[in-house]
Amino acid sequence: MAHRTKDEILHDHNHDGIDRRGFLKCMAWAGTGAFCVMQGGVLKSYSMSRLAEMNPENMKGELSFVQISDSHMGFNKPANPDVAATLQAAVDKINALSVPPEFLLHTGDISHLSKPEEFDSVEQILKSASAKDVFYVPGEHDVLNDDGKQYHERFGKGAQPGGWYSFEKKGVHFLGLVNVMNLKAGGLGTLGNEQLEWLEKDVKHLKSSTPIIVFAHIPLWTVYPEWGWGTEDSAQALAYLKKFGSVTVLNGHIHQTMQKVEGNVTFHTACSTAFPQPKPGEAPSPGPMKVPAEQLRSVLGITDVNYVAGQHALAVVDSTLA
Amino acid sequence: MRRSVFIASMIATAVLSFGGVVLEQKGFVTSAQEKPASTAEVKIDNFSFGPVAITVPVGTTVTWINRDDIPHTVVSTEKVFKSKVLDTDEKFSYTFTKAGEYPYFCSIHPKMTGKIVVQ
């Protein structure tokens, strides 16, 4: 076990009853990132600046993968005039990991304007990653103008007609959900009845000891409804996952790292590989945050997740590009 | 000599005035046949529509312009009009030919809502 540091967030929510009824809301803001490891139901989170102090043995597991998010290929405004370079930097960082990830998860906003050449660029850059398989879910920027037709053609092979899907890796059940379609005026992200019904059926046969990892673009917990940072019907989805001892939810969309534990569910949001967004309510709008060029890479990141079979342990690392 | 210059300038002034009258008449003729086009503009800035609600006469063409560095859309809640995605500085116009209330929102950021009232 790594030595405890001041930045460590320790929360036992499955086993020993420490703070079980409450929830931990830890916010490892953009610029710092967080390394989280869940072992035997205990979630530990470390500031990325302290990763160097960690024993690499603690980062090892039987399954590791990397989450990247919000590449916004095609964005070219002052907040980041070269999003291709920062995505490439994320890939370089992935390739430098001591434990090569088995696959990548991309939690949406692959493109900025749903243009074919934007999708092409991302696919091209990700080809240079050590991990060859990439599992995608769409962000709202990927389904512009065509109700997601192009996204589904490119990335939706094997998925349900609506784009959602599930798969198993080493005993872990992954659920890729879509919550960016048919958004209603004044509302938040939406899963919709069809997807919820599919979800209920999909997990019904699973043992409650199966670790579940849900990934979707918009947070499945209400981060900040004033900016639309939440999903209307996520409570219903989470209700179907109540029987499971270990549920981890990975989201993007808000371009900053946030974590929260609620009951059996650990929520994480990842940084963007393109540009940071302000903390909830700390700016007039959630528009791109302009930071000095030399700081930009410290607020962009990748999330590295390790799963240790048998202990139901997940380690989540949100690493910055600096 | 001085006098002839004066006359010349008088003639020039008259010609210019005459030209001006002709132009005005053209304008008058047009406006007599169809009402002058009414226009209004809604700016999209900081993830909001401004003004958030406007009242315009029937026949008004409303133009939305995106001043954000993030793309937005303008979509009628009742599916009366729908823009393509508007990147920075791109515009969308719609002419309202019937009186009524037209709520709309950005389908990418649905917290962004606005309303056009046509009278």
C-alpha cells in the first residue's frame, strides 16, 4: 500500500462502514488530476502531482485500460489552436505507461463539428497508440446535423441501433451508453426509455459480484444542472445497477476531473485532450477556458484505469499531459 | 469667370439632387408594393441567446449569429425551424410569416432557450 499523503482521499463505502451513508465529493480539479485506486471497496485518490511518489506495483492490475475524452478535433480557437498535437501528446503518454493498457475508451466529443475529416484525424492519431482497440461513445459534438448517422456508421458496429452496447473484459462488464441524443429544451442529457429497457435486460443475468463499468459522455450524476451537466434519467439507469457491489461510472463532457462516491457507485469525469472548461458556476458560461500556453498541457489529460480481479479494485488515474 | 464656376456648380448640385430624388422614388415605389422588410438579430454569446425573448411584427426575418467560440444550434421547440450547427460567427435566418409564440433552444446545449413572439 502506498504511503498516505495529504492529498489522498480515503473512503470506505462497501465494507467497513466508514462514512457509508454519506457520499464523498472530492474534486480533483483540472490542473491537478487524480490517481484513484479502489482496493477491497476502499477508494483512494491521489493528486497526479504525487504519482511519481507512488509505487508502480500499486498501479498494476489484471486489467488496465485508458480513458480519453473530448478530443474536439477541428476546434481551433485560442483556448487550444492545435488539438491534434495535444491528442497526440495524450497518445504518447499512453504509450509511455509502464503497464500497457489493453484498450482505450473514448468518452465522446471525438470531433468538434461532426466533420468526416475530424473523425479521420482522431482515428489516425489513435492508430499510433499501443492499445489498438478503442471503444467509443458519442458526445453531442459527434452527432450534429445528421442525428448521429455518420458516428454510427464509423463507430457503432456491433452496437444497438441507438449506439449503446456492452462487452466483457476479464470478468468486468462494460456498458457504453448514449446520452446526447434527442435533448429536450431546458433539459439535461437523456438516455431514453429504449436504452433503459435494454440496460435492464443486459445486466439482469449478471452476478451481483460482477464489476460494472459504465461509460457515457455527459455525467450520469448531476454535476451542475445550470450548465446542463447531468443526465435526466440517470437515476433509473443506476437503479438497475443497485445489486452490483462495484459500479464505476466514467464520463467526459465537463473537461475537468471530478470524482464522487455514492453508495456502490464511484463516479469519475475525465479531462479533455483539447481544452479545459471552468469549474461549475465560476464563469458566466461553460465555454473554453483560456489558460497560458505553457499551462495548457497541465490541464489536459488521460485517465488510466486498472482493475484487480478478485478484489474488485479499480484504479483510476487522471493524468495530465504536462 | 467666377460666375460661370458658380453656375456650373449649381447645375452639378441640381443633377445630384435629381439623381437623389430618382433613387428615393425607386425606394418609394418598392415599399408601396410590399411592406419594408423588418429584421431583428439575436446574438448567441456566453451560452445564451440575447435578447432571450423578442417581439417582432409578422414578416420579420430574425437572424441569429453565434459569437461564442463553441458551436450552437437554433431549433424551434415545436419543430417550426431548425438551423444547421453554427460555428463561430455563422448565422441562421428565419422569416416569421405567422403570428404566434416560437420557443426555441440550442439542441447541443439544451439549457440555452429563447423565444420569438410574432405579432
